[in-house]
Amino acid sequence: MNKYNGLLSAVSSQYHILRGKQETELDWKTRLVYSICGLMAYAALWDESEEPISIVHLKRRIRSMLDSYKSMYPELSGSLPSSSEELEDEITNQFLNVGVVYHSPYRIAPSMKREEPFGGILFQRGIALDDISCVSGIGFYSKREEETSSDRIKAMFGLEPENLQRLWHTILSAASWKSNSAFEHNTEYLRLKQPFSDRYWMPEPDKTGVVSILRTGMRGAQLYYLYRYTNTTLEVSQLPQWRVESHNYRALACACLSAYGTLPPIEYFEDGTLVHIRMNYLLPPRELEFLKYYSWPEICSTSRWQYNFRRKLSADVFTAIKNVLSDEGYKFKGVVI
């Protein structure tokens, strides 16, 4: 940590990226470099240039930072992505998905400033570089003992405003049931019980009379329906496309499992100033991106798919995010590792 005049130690102190009690120095350094790449990508939005700032420019900055730090700290080569492309996409997509940048063809720009306090944390977006005081993952925040409703955080990051139980009730209330016997090929049914580690969908329906979800059609153009069996008759009610497109069906899947008491809790392990989490069922896209933005991958060197399920974040931010997601109906379970 003392190389280059204590560069990483200075970053750790400036942005409050503190080492966990059981965390190795290698893992700590990896987190710092990950956050530095995010900070420098954010800084690139203010680069002075005759041409507009583009996605390509942002990704080049991330690539340059990653290559530089891997050269400066060769001991991190095995814990950082071997190719910068995955990290470029990961950081860029997070900026886009949580509204850190505005995107138009061939141009991106920082979003308007917005700050919302909740749970002792001031969640921030669109702030000036010099105003960044704390970083968790690549997300910016400050500490502020001021309370407001979690609804304002949900609105800021586009999270589902309804609790899972209410959401499922709303979906059922709007159902228009019709008998149907035409679903045969390319039809999958939501898995309602564990294990969920293999697939969330199964080839056979649940015929016990519960209301669940099916999807049918070619992948990428699937239609989603509520379904139930009345005696031996299949009844369905089509779900609105806006509810299910771009993986947003996971909000309804989580609501369905929550209603039946089978949605697995998010497990977490506290390690001083750091909290490790493991998702046993993937969150809906907006909630997932919110969590990812304020966290680090448990392991940075693996594929992007594995980035989603295991994360670690600042203990202060974890408490606030846990309360936001708990208000939505997600359960948390502390574990010992």
C-alpha cells in the first residue's frame, strides 16, 4: 500500500474505502482499483474536447486506468479482469442504468444533480468531482443524519414503488382469465420452490390450483401470462408487455414467490466496515443495478454473469440499502462464514 507515495492508501482515506477485518490486502487493493476506474470514468464526462464525450471515450478511459494500475501493481493481475472489455461494459452499463449519465446518439453527459437522504446516507448523483466524499463500488454518497421516506430513493433510482405483496395483489386484481389449451411448444413455467440454482423456469406446470406465471414463444419474443388450473382446465391472463420486457418479469416472479413464502432471503455476512452479500434469487433489473452500483463484485476476475449474485459493499451503505429493499418486501438473513 506504500508504493507510489501511498497512492492506494490515499484513495482509501479520501473516499472512505476501508479494509474489512478479515479482508486480504490483495482483495482490498482490487476494490480500490475497481472504484478508481469508476471515478476516472466519471471524471471523463468533464473532459474538455472539441468533440462531444461518447461511450467510446468513457470506455477508453476505463481501459487506460485498468491497464495502468495492472502495470503499477502486477500482484493484482490475477484478481482483475484479464481483458478490460468486461469492466468497460460493466461500469458503463451501471452509469447508464442508474441514471448517472444521459445518453443520446454519439454523446453522453453527466445527469442533473440529485441527492436524497435515507438511513444516515445521502445518496448522490450528478455531483461535481470535488464533492465526492465517499464511494462504495462506483456509487457516490455522503453521511448525513437526516431521514426521509424510502419512496424518494425508489423514485431516484426507478425502483418498484409497490411492496411485493401489494404488487402481486395488483397483478391478480387486473387479471382477465380465459380458458386455453394451445400452449404446447416453447412454453416454460415459473419454478415456485427451491432449488433455484439451476433454472428459474421448468417444463411442467403446477396443477395444484395456485396462480403462477408462464412464458411462451421464441426466446427474445416471449409472451408472459398468469396461469392457473381449475380442475383440469388451464386458464390464462396475459401480462402487459411493459411489465415483463428487458427481464422486468423478475419483479413479478419475486412477487409471486414472496406471496407463497418461497422467495429466498438475501444472505449477508458482516466484516467490520465491509458487508458481503449473496443473492439466492436474482433481483429485478432496477433493484439489481442499484445494488451493483453501490457495491463491488465479490470476485472481479470472473465472468460478468457471476458479478450479479455475490457482492460486497460499505457497511454504512448496506444498512440503508437493506432498509430500502426490505420496505419492498425482500428478506435478509445474516450468516456466519
